[in-house]
Amino acid sequence: MIEETLIARHQQHEAAPFAPVSEPVYPSLAVRVRGISKRYRDGTEANCGIDLDVRRGELISILGPNGAGKTTFLRQITTELRPTAGSVEIFNLDAITSPQAAKRLMGITPQEAGIFQSLTVCEHLELFARLKGLSKVDARTGAAWVMESLDLVQQAKKRVGTLSGGQRRRILIGLALLNRPPLLVLDEPTTGLDPASRQAVWGVIRRAVTEGASVILSTHYMEEAERLSDRIGIITQGRLIAFGTLDELLTRIELSYRLTYRDRLDPFGSNCLRYFASFNEVQHYIAGKELSEYSIARASLEDVYFALTGERFTEEESKST
């Protein structure tokens, strides 16, 4: 009964893309994950004991090295992969026992997905809008809005098979947005996009959050995580080792000031990098070394990532598991 009421109320608000969701429709907690683990028959443990809450109207970014378990984690939330243990609730619905009902409340952009090569961009979007339950008029309106928002208007009548990889990626993002879902689960949504397209996607995601949607995304761009996220999770070896706001994560590292400088004794003028616990320590070091060319910055998310995982984050990482 709860499932039917939530879905019915959700469908009543599908007249315009991302119209604000009225307060009584959904609980304040969009996602509640408790102790989910995935162990395959060969004994491989993809993730273990992850707890995570996502509030309504909140954007969560998930970071982690290749093979850390990020995609496995997202696929468990979207019901594509059944956990070995633990629970997943989507707006109070049990996503494990009622996967179809939970999935209707989500817009999903996987890392990879097949699309219909012979359809035009407009036909593709309108078809999927209809499959998501929109009327013919609303499907046409939603498709037009997605194409304008994601800079696909000029490609509207082009067949999908003729488009670039970045343009196809934008179509997949658009499919997730079409029916104004209250939860978006986006697995590396901006991979392969040029900077302008990435900015356009960021704008669409921000608008969705502003108007009430919750978002979970994995990313291999530090800037994306820093600029978009309310909270950030770091997964490594299948475990969530850190979760919080950027400021909260920065407290996890002791040496939180970064000094970059040129060593005047180095004939090649190479840049040097050192970390310090306080600003006073930085000043003392500068004075002692008599440095004249230097910059001081607070530690970044990348510094936290390195301190917790032992790996440098590279934007060339494009295939998470």
C-alpha cells in the first residue's frame, strides 16, 4: 500500500521537468543503506558492510580507486545487483523485496548502456519518456527540455548511431532526467564529455537538486565532487572508509596546509611540495628557507583522498568497478 501511494503521488507531479516536489510526498530520507555486502560464488568480496544515508534534496558523490567497488555499490542501490547481505530502502521502500517499485522512483545513468542506433535523438527521448509513463504531450515536452538543457537541439533529428561518444553520453543522462525522478543515481555521468558539456550537465544536476531531487553519483573528477557535493564518500577495497562534507573530510588529515615553492638551490628550478599542520609552521619554514617564490593553500579533497587511500587520484580513471 505504501509503495502504491508513493508511486501514484510521484506520477501526479510529472507535468513539467523537475517541478518542485511537495513536502508530504516523500520522506526526508531518500536512501537508507545498512550493512550491504556482495560476495560472489568464487569468494570475491566486492563490498562489505556499507552504511549510508542520503537525505532528500542532497547530492552525494562517491570516489574511489579503480576496482574499489563503486559501481557495485550503485548497482545494489538501483536493484540491478542483489546484495548478499544488508538492506536498501528507497523513500522507505524495501528495494530488495520490491525492486520494481523502488526503481520507478529513480533515474539511472549507468557507465555503459545500449541505445537504439537507428532512432533520432528526439525519437529516442520521446520513446523512453512514454515507457516511463508520460503522456504523448508530456513526452514531447520533456524531450524538448532535455535536448535544450543538454545542448542536443542541433542533434535532434540525427540518428543516434551517427553521434559522438560524448553526445551519446548526454542522451543517457537525459533518459535519467525525463520523468523527473525524485532520486538520480549517476555512475560517472560526465565521463567523455568536453568541458562545456560537463558544465551543462552540472547545471542540470544542480537544478534537479535545487528543486527537490536527491542525487548519488560516482565520479573520477575531483573538481566535480568538490563543486557539486553536499557530502562525499570514499570507497576502497569494498568499504566506505570516509563520508562527510568536504570540511569534515579535511579534518581527517593532520597536515592540512600545502606549500608549493621553487628551491633556489635547485639549478632546474623544480617545484617542491610540503605539508604542514598549521599556518605558523608554514611561515616558519618559509622564513628559514628564505623562500621568495611560493604559494600556500589549504589541503584539498585530492590530499584527503591520497591520505586515506594511498593512491593519487587521476582524471584518466574512467572505468570503475
